Amino acid sequence: MDLNAGAPVLGIIFDKDGTLFDFGTTWEAWAAGFLRRAAHGDHARADRMAEAIGFDITKRRFRRDSVVIAGTPDEVATALMPHFPETSHAGVLTLLNDEAALAPQAEAVPLVPFLTGLRQRGIKLGVATNDAETPARAHLNAAEVVPFFDFIAGSDSGFGGKPEPGQLMGFCAATGLDPETVIMVGDSLHDLRAGRAAGMRTVGVLTGLADTDDLAPHATVVLSDIGGIPAWIDSLAVGSGVQTPLLP
């Protein structure tokens, strides 16, 4: 059943990793290098660190239950702490955020034309990520898309993290939109549960590690990637008779 069926889509809030950017291409390559650098060349230590965060360092693959997939940097730092006895939690967190900010991002679709098209429809845009805000902004800035967004929140921005709906309600407060006119787009159950808790329609995408069977019970629709969103919005408008705003 379509939550808020018939309401126009006036806002979209996106997850970042696995949604705007392809998760595997970006983070699985980064993780192997990060762990080996952090272990200072000690391969056994790097293997133990990888196991702690659910990563196969040989195959360069995250387990689907890895804390890295939907967790916050604070949660990842906590998982790694036993392997950094010489470093404080704050020190491990700083190391993670500094390293993550430098990770090259693989866009799920070419973001500038995609976001341009949504803005031309008059749609307000936001980002809600469980990453920290500073590396999140670094990634968006590298893709030259920060100006497209009306709202950007990380897990440390004062709204909490997903699956709680605080970031999403912050987007609504910042834009003046009702949740029923906003869709939440993400690749994980944390994203979709946050969207449902906020009273939004939810779009699952398959550019993370979850599959359709994982996402479908919690999603209004599951798409291969964010590139399918405009056509889906158009199908809603046709089905309901509601016209999505389009700027000249």
C-alpha cells in the first residue's frame, strides 16, 4: 500500500553512501587500504580489525551485517577500539573521519544532471547520512553538488542518526514541507525505517549491499538506482491526477 498516495512529491531526502554514491565501488576498495594503513603494515592486525567491522580484507567485501553499512562513525570507532589500545575513542573517530573524507566516491548516476532535473521540477532536496557531516560535505563538494541541497545532515549534526527520524524531520523543518510530500531514498533498512517513522514514502535502491527482498517490505518502491526516480514520480502523478510542480 502506497503511504501518502496522491500527495505530490515536493521534497526528496537522500541517504549518501549506497544511494547517491555506489557503496561497493567506493567503500570496499577504501576499507582495504584504510585497514592496512591503520595497522601500520601488520597484516595480522589488519585482518583482526577487518573482522571486527565485518569486512573480508582478501575479497574486499563487506558482510551484509557490517556495522559500516548503516552505522555511524562513532559505532565503527567503537568496534575498532580494541585494536587501538594506544589511542582514545576520539582519536580513532578522528582517524576514521579524516580517512573517509579522502575516499574517492563513485556516483550512482551522473549527479549534476540528475539533481538539476529534480530542481527544475521545483523539488527541495536534502541529504541525511549516518556518516559525519564534515566528510559527507567533502564527498558532496568533490562531486560539485552541494549547492543543489537545501539541507545536509550527518550523524553528528544534532539530529541523531537513522533509523531514528530526526534528520528527516529536520529537513521538513528547514524546508517547510509536510512529511507526506517528501520521499526518503536509501539503500538500507535504516534509511527506510527512518522514512517510515517520519511519515514519508520510501524508495529503496540497489546500489548498496541490500537486495530487493531485504528492502521491499519497507519500501513504497524499489529501484535499481536513483536514476529511476523521475519516471517513478511521473507515474505517481499520472495515477493520481496530481501534477508535480515544474519550474520554467
